[in-house]
Amino acid sequence: MLRLLPLFLVSSLLHAWIGWRLAPALAGLPLTEFTLWAALIASALLMPMGLLARRVGRGALSVLLAWSGLLFMGLFSTLFMLTLMRDALLLLVWGLTELGQRAGLNPVALDSLPQWSALAVLGLSVAGTLWGLWGARRTARVVRVDVPIAGLPAALHGFTVAQISDIHVGPTIGQAYLRRIVARVNALEVDMVAITGDLVDGSVAELQPHVAPVSELKSRHGTFFVTGNHEYYSGAHAWVTELRRLGVTVLMNQHVVLQHDSGHAADASSPTRSASTIVIAGVADYGAHHFDESHRSDPVAALAGAPVAAQMRLLLAHQPRSAAAASAAGFHLQLSGHTHGGQFWPWMYFVKFQQPFSSGLKRLNQLWVYTNRGTGYWGPPKRLGSASEITHLRLVTA
């Protein structure tokens, strides 16, 4: 319990600062001021519990603490940022007013600015949190992307991949949520499914039944998985074993070789039927070596022994920053996740300081990198300004 005290102290100080900045402007609205302080006190106490729910409760209590704490975390984030912006606005207005008075100008009366700006902060924070909750809980939409590959064989033109990433099955995401994703992926009828890490936030013992629907994913060549950083927080070795039991191909600095033909089962005798080789490789998370040195991410090792004549080399790597090594190793396309596209405002503007790519299709030398914004969410059930996605990628001849 003593270890939790610093967390509660920091949370309390941050919430007190918001109250100190907003409450005085609401003095003429006693009910609103009371509601603000009540919400801040509840948030200060519950927000840390959202991250620690499994430590302090089981069953329904754990779920309740997780949901309430993480919802408040999402609200706090927007409230904190908008309060900072409000202070900047008030400072700017004060400075302009001072300059105007010194210049002998009659300043515009803005006596009501502190109150209505405080109300705007509260209203926008609540509205943004509710809108973000809807965005997080709806089933991810399908984003269709064509990836032009120079020299792609005719047999591989139109090869399709359904990429899902960063679902984070855990405190607020369970079997029903994952099953909806599986149904949407299966409706795409793709050639392969790629899960690029951070599938879980919890142990196999806790989440086994909730992750079971991944065994129902359907595609022509199967489902392929690489570990993300959250697998290492949750017992990566056990999860690798469990996913393999569920029929998923886990690639740990490894590859498989697929012989893909451009025909369909009904066209087996067609004289135009052709086949080509595609190498599907996968690396452990970029930081996996901090947990297990034998899992050190290595695109070169993942490609070792692959057919030299393979006309298409595809790498699954959780973090986009694997791209430099993937490019040097000779891959044509890397599929990544990790960033969530920032997940909700304003964090999408800060992802670029930690990763080379935050979302979408980008180029590094001769390597294409597609970064999925996440099919679920982490922490606060909130998606605002960065929608979740199931990516439907199609290889096409450049």
C-alpha cells in the first residue's frame, strides 16, 4: 500500500491544480462549482485505481474500478490540457489589455471571460470524453490500402492482408469486443491475417477465454502474430504458447514461405493459373530484449534462410522504429502498430517524437511501412481524433 501513496499524491496534486484554476471563476455558480470539486475528488481517487484494479479487487469489483478509473483518466487528460490552454488564453488577453491601456486605447470589456472559458473547458471535456467513449467502443472500421510493389509478380497482384493491432484485451475489452473484430475480419475473405502485437493486457490465466475468438479468424493462408511490448508486461512466453495452441502462427524472429497462386480452387485446371513465393517474417517487439535477451528483435535473423528468389518479403514488426533495420535487411513492406495514432487528442501530435511513423502508409528508402492506428485501445476507453481500424491491405504492381 505504501507504494501506491506517491501515485495518489501526484494524482491529487494535479487535480487540485485544475480546481484551483477553474473553481474561482465558477464562484457565482455554486452547483457547478460543487460538481467540479466532487468530480475532481472522485477522479483523483479513482484514476490510479483504473491502472491497479486487478491488485485491489477481483471479479465485478475489479471491473467496476477499472471502468470508472479509466473513464476518469480520459476525462482528466482532456480537462488538464484544456485548462492549460485556457490559462494561455487568459494570459494573452491580459497582456493585450495591458498593452492597449498603455497605448491609450479603450480595452474591450471581457469581465465574463474567466467564467465562460471555465464553463467551456468543462463542457468540452465532458463532450470529448463521451464522444471518445463511443469512438473507442464501436467496432473498428475497415481501412482499405493499396501498396504498390515494384516488380511484384502477377501471381501476387491483389494479394490481401487483414491487419489488426493493439487490441489490448484486458480490463475493459473482453470476448464480445474481440468477437466483433473477428467477424468483421472474416467478412473480408483475405489471403492472410496479421496481428502486429499488443493483443493483451493481462495474463493467460486471466484472459484465456477472452482471447479465444482469435482461433476463429479465417483466411487463405492463416493468421500470423508478433509480440508487442504489452505481451512482455503480461507474460510473453505463456502467450506465445497459448496463441500457438489456438492455431496462430507466432513469428519470433522467424519467417514462413507461402506459395500463393493467382487462381482459385475452381480454376485449378486453368492454363493461366500461376504461383509465386512470398516470405512472411516477424520479429519480437523492438524492446523485447529488456525482458528476454533471446527475444532481441532482429529482422536479419527473421529473414535468414529465406529463398533468395522470393519476389515479396513482408515483415511484421510491432513498432515502426524497426523500419531502419527492416529496410537494410531487404524487406519490401513492414506492417506495424504500437502508436494508436495517438489514440485521442492531443497525443497524436506527440507520437512523432517517439516513433518515425505514427499512422498510414509511408516510405523509407525502398521499404513501405504501414502503421495501423490500433484496432482497440489502451487505458482510457477513448478515441478522439484517431479512429481505430482494421486494415485491408492489397499488394499491387507498381
